[in-house]
Amino acid sequence: MRRKFLFALLLILTATGLFASDYSDYYGSITDSDFFTGDINTGTTVFQLLRIPAGGIAEAMGTAQTAVAADTSSIMYNPAVTSLLDLTELTFGHNNWISDSSIESVNFTTRFDDLGISAGFKMLYLPFTGRDDWGESYVRGYPLEAVLSMNAAYNFFRNYYFNGISAGLSLKTGYRYISDDFYEDQSSFAVMGDFGLYTSFNFLKFYDSRDKNFSLGTVFRNAGIETLGEALPTEFAAGFAYSPIHPLNLAFDFVLPVNLLGEESEEWYMAGGFNAIMTDFFSIQGGFNWRGSNPRLSLGTTIDLAEVAFNINYMQDLATSTDALDRFSIEARIKLGDEGRYERQHMVDELYIAGLGAYANGDLQKAIAYWEAALELDNSFTPAEEFIASAARSIDLLNRMEELNRVE
């Protein structure tokens, strides 16, 4: 028994030593494969900040957000989802990107029934010190990229049975600053836009909920021009999301980069992720993003309280350092209410049920009055329309029967 224990201990210590000695070569060993270096056009566009997630559930789910309306972070990937977000939110984010580089962001979104609007600002900066051949610093500064966006979306054809088709547009302007002390004539401006569509419906649904369990989205992102004539990271994306059970949402995106200058584009890539609600206030997310020669894994958690929600993420890819604390992000979402939508929906439900009670008791006029009041609060509540039509037919039939009785 003692010999077996000593042998097992020796085996573990030997394996641990081998792992420790080889860990520094981990990234180099897997990137020797042509599978990871096949796309020579990866990273040949400018304003990469347009592709870098600032944080939030979108980052945690691997950026697979074309068919997901989770929070303000989803707007970056499909501008149509603004018309679907439940709450008015003000979001602040910090992303410790790579080494000393950081991303700061602030976003605001609100919705008025079927119309959603939002605004956002995101900035990537890097403290940089230039040194001469003697190691003496001769220049210091902060090269940076910043993007300001404005968004509007509208949900068309919505009713009780169909969530409608949402269309959204984001207009963005970008600024890149690189001091001439570093490299001359590299600062530039860019103007670009996104256009997206989104819809949801029930498909292979095995649980009861008003929420639709299957969604589709498509978007054309970052189409525009840059003052130095460089290509922007323009891309076409299509995706779907599916909830096989109520607490779980699975998402997948297919993305095709497009070079509007006619030059060669990057190869297509894909992203996927999940969001699992564990309790009323706690959920976990995970995902992957397989783009070019740098596959990325992400893991996040969300703590959702009454008035604020916090999201913390960690990402692992070939740029992640093993000896520095980077690739972490944190986001705080301040909830500013829902413009009375929840209370209004509760009133609609009560009026609808009261109408059903009056209908069952034979008081058709009173039932119609209840349902008309429900429609005044929510004109998309289709069941009230259907029962009004049914009650009207019943009243018409009763009136005709009374006329026949009078004739006889």
C-alpha cells in the first residue's frame, strides 16, 4: 500500500513539474498549427474597438448577440434590440483589456412602447512611453480610440401572439488619436453605421411562458468610411437564439467580414454562448468566439438586484497574459424603471379576466366594456379583440332571435 502511495505521489510530482516547465510554451505550441495561422487578413482593418466588447452579457456570451436582447451590451451587435429591452438603463463599464490597455464605456437606453432609443460612448486607451537606445524615455502619451453612437429601433406588427419584427439603426463616429511624437499623420476620424433586424417566436417550446423561446437576427455592421482611406471592420452577421428550458438561453452567430474597399477580407468566423439563470438574482454566462488565429473563451456572472445589476467577466485567448491580471471586465447597470409597462400589463390582465367573468355570467355588454378598456391600455392585446368580436356576434345573434320572436 505504501509503495502504491509513493508511486502515485512521484507520478503527480513529475507530471506537475513537466506541466510547469511547459506552461510558458503553451501558446507557442498550439499556434504552430496552420489551423491557427491560416487567415493572413486577420486584423488588417482599423478601428478594432468596433469589434471589442466593452463588457456585459454580450462579452460573456462570446459576442453571440445578433439574436439576443439581453441588456445594453447587446445593442453593439444588433441595433434592433433597443425596441425590446424592458428597462431604462444607465450602464458604466470597465474592461482591463490586454496588459496596460483599458476600455471605458457608458451607455444609456430607454423605450417608449415600440420605440427604443439609446446612446453610447466607448474608449480604448493605452499608456505608452517611448524610449531611446539608452533606455531613456523621450515621449509619453495615451494613444486611444473612441466611438460615439446614437441608436433608434422600432418594433413593427407586434401583437399578443407575435412579437413583431424589430428594425434598428445605429449611427457612429470614431476618433483615433496617435501623437505625432509617436508616429506622424496617424490620427483619423471615421463615420459608420449599423442596420439590423430581429424577430422572435415559439419553436419546440415545452414550457409555459409569455416569452418567446426562439429568435432570429441579422445585421450589417460598421459600414462607413475613414479619413485615411483604411478599411473598417465591416461585417454581415446572422444568428439565432433558443431556450429549450426557461432558465437557459443558447445563442449562435455566423459572421462574414466584408471589405468595402474591394480588397481581400478576413475569413468568416463564428461565436456561440449561453445564459443560465440560476436564481432570481444570479445567472452565469459563457461563450466562445472563433475568429482568425485567436480563438477566445469567456465566462461571466451577473448579480441582478432590484435597482442595479453587476456583471463580471473573464476572457481567455492567445493574447491573455499568464503573469498579469488582465482580460477582466466589470459592468454596473443602473435600472431607471420601465416607463410603467409592467404595471400597465398587470392592469390589462385584470381587465381581461374581469371581462371573462362578465362573459361567463352572460353580461356581454359589460364584458365588452372591460375588454375595450384593456385595449385602450394595450392595443396589441389580441385576446381582447377576439373576445370583443365573439361577444359582438353573440349580441347580434340574440338581437336577431328577439326580432324573430316579435315577428311570430
